[in-house]
Amino acid sequence: MSAFVVRASCAAAAILLLQSSHLSAQPRPESHVVWLDQPATLLVEGTPLGNGRLGATVFGHPAAERVVLNENGLWSGSPQEADRPDAARVLPEIRRLLLAGRNAEAEALVNAHFTCAGPGSGKGAGANVPFGCYQTLGDLLLNFSHPGAQTPVSEYRRQLDLRDATARVTFRQNGIRHEREAWVSAPDQVVVVRLRTDQPHALSLSARLSRAERAAVTAPGGNELLLSGQLNDGREGGTGVRFAALLHAEVRGGSCTVEGDQLVIRDADEVELRLSAASDIRTFAGRGVTDAGATARHDLDLAKGKDYATLRRDHVADYQRWFNRVSLELGAPDSAAAALPTPQRLQRFQTGVPDPSLAALYFHFGRYLLISSSRPGGLPANLQGIWADQIQTPWNGDWHLNINAQMNYWPAEVCNLSELHQPLFDLIASLETPGRKTAQAYYGARGWVAFLLANPWGFTSPGESASWGSTVSCSAWLCQHLWDHYLFTHDEAFLRRVYPLLKGAGVFYLDMLIEDPRNGWWVTAPSNSPENAFLLPDGSKAHVCLGPTADMQLLRYLFDACIEASERLDLDPELRRDWTAKRAKLAPTRIGEDGRVLEWLDPVPEADPQHRHIAHLWGLYPGHEITPDATPALAAASEKTLQVRGDGGTGWSLAYKLALWARLGRGDRAHDLLTAHLKPAATAGDRRQWTGGTYPNLWDAHPPFQIDGNFGGTAAIAEMLVQSRVLNDGIAPAAELQLLPALPTQWPDGGVRGLRTRGGFEVDLSWDHGALTQAVIRSVGGRTAQIRFRGETRSISLAPGQSATLAFRATRP
């Protein structure tokens, strides 16, 4: 078939794709419903709900329901002075030792003088030190006492419908059908739980609010409970975050009374529970609450003014304006897959039974999680999104800046959720002022820097140990998200707003780089390749080094972004010259004698060849320094690097490898990693075994639960379908879009609508038997693009709002 281009409206193009693709008018349940046939016993088996700020995880036990509650301002700790005042004085000696090849001595000095002061993050146990910890709000506990409440149940089903962000629990008990429905409203800022049966007066229960510490429960009214308290500021100084949660019960056909610290409901036809919560955290984002109790009361009273149907209608409409931007269906409709509980689908997938819709379900679940844990104006999704059931959340539930916080937002742009990126941008902006102080204290440098750990209190100091805490390129990686957002959106007002952040980071690295006299390259010093170690000649391990490959790739990207941003804004010509000069002499990405990409400046052996971090392939993904067409030797070396690293690792590591194989255009290898990523994870395993996998509710297993792998996996699936970069030939930038660049043989048929690309385009695709049957490219600000599909290239030029419909020869992979 010859190529053709048709200008059309966006609406007409979308209708055309729907009529000719595998996208159905009604999203299929097998790719949009997560369901289980038994109650949860652990958080990682629960059904997660959220509105970006409030979280709820439903366990679904028939006799004793537990709903874990979260509010994303529930952070202990407070601002602290964590910079070492004498750090810069030892920097010359650290660098001298590194240049002399005396890494062990340099690392000892870093540990003694170049880490943070004081307890830092508490080495991941920050609940009672100033660094702080993200914590659970508490539990909503429902204990049922109606006749037959303790008897066995049948027809049990607990599901999360991604199409309307609603959890439902249904079962039959003692001849009565029970239905529970729960969701979290963003418009009305409440958690809503409705209990119903098919017979009158069949519900009797008690409702309690509970928290393990630092909270009290009172009853402000005949059908309300108040949970309130204050977290530890890390000094027991009484300045910790205050919080409040209000529970209101509406009972139809029965009675509700307060008995002690619980609501007792008897003989009801239907029960509706509404819960509001607030915290008075004072940080870079949030609602600016000064009285948590008054805010919770305000939210609840407004929600009480609406009936259930109105609350639900507004909730669904708000959620779907995000979720419905993208559709993905893989394979033919599969009623057999829809009939299987999700944990059984995960197990079956490992045996080789085809289930392409499981990949689509995982993709949609990741989008759901981002919508549910990150909203404009709020705090960014942390290591567990917003869901936690502990006081001491693993690794403080903070923001790790050497891949994890960044991975949380990998799907934001490509999955058409650009506005949900904003909380990360706000975090980055919050690090600038304390980061300037850190830059001075440790390097005597201009600009700003942030290291591995971040919290709401402006922590930018190095971590407690040189082995992981001295990675100096974390703030450069954060800045990639600023520039990438601009590449996707062409939002010049945004670029002007964030340029000072780019510039400040770029200036810091200008000042802190040193020249390696052996070759004249500019390198970072000291630093480390994230959390990895290399072997010294005597066989001992070292971490601190000069110019690891990841740093150099990141700084090339950052300097390029600073150069281009300053050109577009017509600012800082002198700095632009400095960035250009130093960028030209940054240590290059090199290939070792064994054919792999070198991770460090020198060809030293890794202590762990299968280490979970693969930071030296940053230039392949999420960067674009390495591509199979432009740098084939480096692409081949990247492939060998991945082969040696292996297909094991933590959940986020597997997601990263999945994305890297996709960038290499290796669809079947990417699918291998997806299979490994979706292997069932033990719900109670050894944390030290970091074996990855997926929990029964589809959350990612590090283990323990870390949400970054969910987001990384979602972004990687998108990367298998569409890849994009901006080509700048010095005249006018143009986008390059690759369609179905890593389509695996296991997805021969499918359709996707609404993915976004760099350069300002939106893409709809349909394919049959591996052949692209139609592509609709819409401009959402982009102008020119080269569209590539398996050796064929089309050039398009569109005005914003226009679309092009392309057809390619019916070639198969």
C-alpha cells in the first residue's frame, strides 16, 4: 500500500482509528479490572485507592474490614542543619588521592568529612530523627456483628475497576448478598465507603479509627469520630505535623450510636461512610493548612452537602478526564483471562500461556497509580506513592534521587499525564535554596546540588555513607525532567520559569568539575556510580571515584539543555560559551575490552557484575546519547552490558532493563523482562533478597513494596510502542518518532490511542499480525516530524491542532 497523508480534525482522526483498530468502544475488563478471590491479609494484597493526597487500601474481609488510610502530608521530622561546615576544606585532599589512584584513602576521607552531619536519614529509619519518615494516617476498622457475620462466604470477589477508580467487594453470606463500594474523591477530598445488602436490616457493625501511636480518638457527634494527633519532629520539640481525620456515618433503615471510641450501627439497610483528613505540614507543596481539624471539618461538611450519586458522578468525571486520554488494547478479546483472578493470571503468565491483555492491564494500572498519587499542587509520589501502613515506612518512604523518584515520573509525559509531573517540579524547586548552601559547604561552588536523599524539609546533603551517599549527579538527573517536559510540551512560559533551576545546576557542575591530567577530560570528583562498587588491585571494594560514566552522560544532557534553553530565551551568552567548552571535553562513554560499556573512568572490575543499578546506560534510556542507528557500537556494547547484568534484580531494576531493551529495538527481549517483572512475588519474603516481581494486587516488589517499578514498567511498555527524540540540526528542531520500535511477537495485534511524544505530538496506532495498519499523528504544539517505521520514513509538517493519517507497507517484523 502506498503512503498517504490526510489533514483532518483531531476528533475525526480519533473516530477513524477507532473504526479501524483493535480499540473497542468499551474498554475490556481483562485489561482494566484487577480482581482477587479472597481478602487481603497484607498491604501488598490490598486494593489501593487515591486522589493524589488521600489514600485508602481496602482489605475486603467479610467479617472484619480494614481500610488503611493515608494523607500525603503525614511526615515526621523537621528542617535540620545536615551540611558539614568543614567539608570543603578536605575536598582538595580527596581529589588529590583520587587522581593518584588511592581510592580507598579517598573513600575514608569522604566517610569521615564529606557525608551529612548528624543522624541524617537515620540510615533509612528516620521516624524519630529530624530527617523524618512518611507514615500511615491509620486504619478504618469495620467489625460486623449481624447474624451470620462470622459464617463462611461464597461468590467472593474483590476488584479494582481502573475505568472508574472504584473498589468493589461482593460476596454471599448466610443467604444474603453483600456489596461494598469504595473510592476517593479528588473534587470533594473524601474517602467514601458504601455498604449494602439485598435484604433489609441486614447490616450491623462497629466502626473505629485506629493509629499505633501519637493519636487519640474522640466523638464530636452522634455519628462521627475524630482521629487527631501530632507527629514527632525528630527532636520531641512539639513542632511536628498535626493531623486529623473525621469519619461520618449515614445509616438508612437502622441506628447509629457512639459507644466509647467507636460507632455502633445496628440493623441497617445501607451504610455510607465518608472520611476526610488533613495535615498542617509546612513545606513546598500542599494545601497550606494551618488547622488540620478545621480543614478536615470543612471538607467533610462540604461532602455531606452532596448525595452519594452526585459525589460519585463528580469523582468519576474528574478521574476519567485523566485516565481516558490514553487507550491500549493488546490481542483479541479474552473472556478466559477476564474470568481469572489477577494473581492466577500472573502465575499462568509465567508458564508461557499467552496473555497480551495482562501487559495492557499492567500499563493501565501504572497510569491509574500516577493519577491516584500525584496531582498538581501536591507532594510528589514517594517510594510507595501515597500508600503506607507503618510508622517506620521502608527507607522512610522518601524520595530517592538516584533513579527512584525520577522513575516515578517516567510515564507522565508519554502517557499524556503531563500536568501530574508538576509535583516533581515543585520538589526540584524546593531543593534549590538548601542546595546552594550545600554546594558552598562541600565544593565552594556556585549554583545548587542535591544528593541521593530528599524529604519535605529541604535535605540536600550527601547521605551517611560514601558507598551510596556521594553520587553527585542526582540533581542533574532531576533537571532532565524539566527539559524533557519542555521537549514534550513546547511550553515556553514553563521553560522561562524553570530556567533558573537548570542554570543553577549547570553552574554548579561548571564549578565542581576537575580536569583529569591523563587525558584532559573534565570529570566529577568525588562521586560514585549509584550504589555500585568496583574492585581495587588488592581485591578490596571501593565506591568513591572520578567521573563515573553515568555522571558524564547526565552532564552532557544537562549542558545541552542549558545551552539550548539559554539560546531559546536569549539569556546568558557567557555561560553558554562555558557550558559549550566544558561539554566538549567531558569524559566520553567508552567501550571496554570485553565489549561492554565501561561503568567507571578506568576499566576496573565490578564487585557485583549483576548489580541492580545500570546507571552507565542512562545515555540509552532515559537519555538519547546512545541509539542503534546513530551510535551502533555503543548500542551493541549496551546490549552486551545488559546480557552480563542479567535478567534478575529488584522490581525497579527489571523495569529499567525492560525500557533499555525497548530502546535497543529488541521487542522479544523486552517481553522477556516484562515476564520476569510480572513473576509473582512472595508477600512475606526476605527483604535482603531483592528479587523483584509483582505482588497479588499488581504493586511492584523490590521487595519490599516500591512503586517505582510500576511506573517504570508502564513507561517501558509505552516505549515499546512509540519512541521519540528531538533532532536539532542547528536550523530548526524537528521531532523523530519511531512507531512500534520494539513490538514483541507476543503482541501481533493491537491498538493504542493518545500517547504523547517529544516535539509536541500525540499518536494513535493500529496494527495487525505485526504490521502497522494505520497511524494518526496529531500536533499539540509540534510542527515538523520524521515518522519512522521499519526502514520507512515519512515527513510531516502540521500546524497545532492538525493531524496526519499515515499508512505504511504491510511489512512484518
